[in-house]
Amino acid sequence: METLGQSIWLDYIRRDLIAGGALRRLIEDDGLGGMTSNPSIFEKAIVESHDYDENIRALALKGNGAKEIYEALSQRDVQSAADVFRPLYDRTDGRDGYVSLEVNPHLAHDTNGTMDEARRLWGALNRPNVFIKIPATVEGLPAIRQLISEGINVNVTLLFGLPRYRQVAEAYIAGLETRAAQGKELKRVASVASFFVSRIDGLVDPLLERRVAQEGPAAALAKEAQGQVAVASAKMAYQSYKDLFGGDRFRKLADAGARVQRLLWASTGTKNPSYSDVKYIEALIGPDTVNTVPVETLDAYRDHGQPKTRLEDEIEAARATLARLPELGINLDAITQQLEDEGVEKFNQPFDKLMETLAQRSPRHATSAGKARKHG
């Protein structure tokens, strides 16, 4: 994959993976290039293991609340992983070796709150090879631009639609232009745009299945489009990437040392069991891209993946697939907005659940619960 221009990152983080040496082996033996996290991943790591119990207890006894405990745990894991990746970051001159940490998902529609938290997390992590994850909401766009202008690395997350992708890339470029106008260096500012893939098929395919069941003239078109819309969207996003970062506007920044904002394929685990378990890896291999994969998908690809550059294969067919969707009564822009809204909520829920779990594991909570039972 690396020889084909794409980096593989792991969409997973857990303390035992870092402390036990497995992460280092993945970097050395499998060419792993980075790591991404989100509230759902941290929720599973902390809730489904006892690796964090001692730290939770110690932090709670110092008077920390659930949010402070979460931040301490997540920041420690991200810092530790970033330190393991640091030799790779140095060796690739900052191309790879990054670890991502997301702002509180409840800030997805709060521009100023997002910027304040991003600055705070960036300062607390104090590593050059980390990304602060910012959602690609309307409110996130000015935050992306401003943070990039301040030299804060940004992983733009929850990105589903093609019009929004262009806005995200333009926010990055505008942030670099502001920074350049201030006479600040551009070379060490990094960003990726995380385009979520499989969730698109997850929402579109059932609509297509209904059109197939209705038979009639549109049924054949609907059947042909099943399982194709997500990959077609990603391929069109890559064409937009080439246009945006291959033009004169960005070339001036590149001449001053700026890096492109690579497209990162996210949500690449296959959710439909009738599709190949490496469907969203094999179709999207191409230069200057990243694919962040769950552990199961990485294992599957290691076992039976067939690496080949396919991202620019059948571009006209991909464009035609998207162009025909209105004929089938499918508004892709409305669907990607729905996915963005649902995506924010899908991060809010595990974040809130984790806050509850941390509060319950706190010795103060256990003491209060014991007193309540005693006096009940």
C-alpha cells in the first residue's frame, strides 16, 4: 500500500496495544502509518477493559470529575501512541506518524467552543505528530480555517458530502493563506480530510432496494447502483482533491512549503455481510491518500487483500452513478446531511455513556452509593 502512495492507519486505540508493544510491531512489521481515535473508540477501550481502573481511581481521589478523568486518560494514550510513532514521523518528514484526538462531540455546532478546546488540547498534548479532530459541520469550517492559520494540525472528521468536502479543503487552503500572509512557516502544518465511506452505502442501499422491488424502468438502474454510491462518492472527492491541490492557488502555498491536505478514507469497515470485507480498502487505493481501518479490516486485508491502485479506475462510471441518483428519487446531498447529523449524535451517545461509567467507577460514587444503601 505504501509503495502505491497510500498510508494505512489504525482506527483504534487502547492502552494495552501501546504498552504491550503490539503498536510498535504493527509499525515495524506491517507498515502502519498512524492512528485515529474518536469518543466511541475510547468508550469501548475504557468500558470493556480494566486497564484504566487504577488511573480512574487515583484521578477521582484527587477530586477530578468524569470529564477531567476522560481527558487525562485519553490524552495520556494519545501522547504515548504519538511517542511510539515519533520515529516514523521524523523519518517521513511529517508525512505519517500521527495520532488523532477529537474535541468534545457536543461542540460540533459551536465554533468558538471548538476553537477554544482545540487550542487547549493541542497545548496539553504538546506533540508535533498529533491531530485535533474537528467535525466538518457548517460551524466547524471557520474553526478549521482559524486553527490551521494558528499552526494547529487538524483532522477534519464526519465528512460525507462532496460539496462539503470542497468547503473543507478551501478552509484549509484559506487558513494557510492567512498564515503565509502573517509571515509564518507552513511546512509543519498538517491536515487530513476524513471522508466517511461505508455509512453512505448503509443509508442509500435500502432506498435502492425498495426501487428494485418496485420493478419498472428504474429497477435496473437501482440494482446497478447498489453498493456503488459510497465508492463513487469517494472517487469524485479524489477528483476534487486533484483539482483543488493541483491548481495555481495552492501551488503558491506549496512553493512556500505547504503540504496538501490528504484525503483520509474513514468508516472503511464493511457493514453489509454480502459485500467483501475489504471492499472499501481495495477500491480506494491511490496516491496521497490515507485509509484508517478497524483491527478486523486490517487483519482481513493482511490475509487476502490484493493491493493495486484503483482509485481512478472507472471514473466516468462513478460520475454516472451519482448523476443517476435523482432519477431514482435519491437526493445525495440530503442523505449526506442526514449522515452528518447522525454522526454527531453517534459520537455524543458513547461520550455521554463514558461520562456515566467514569462517574460510577469513581470511589466517591461508590462511597455515596454505599451510604445511600446504608441509610435506605
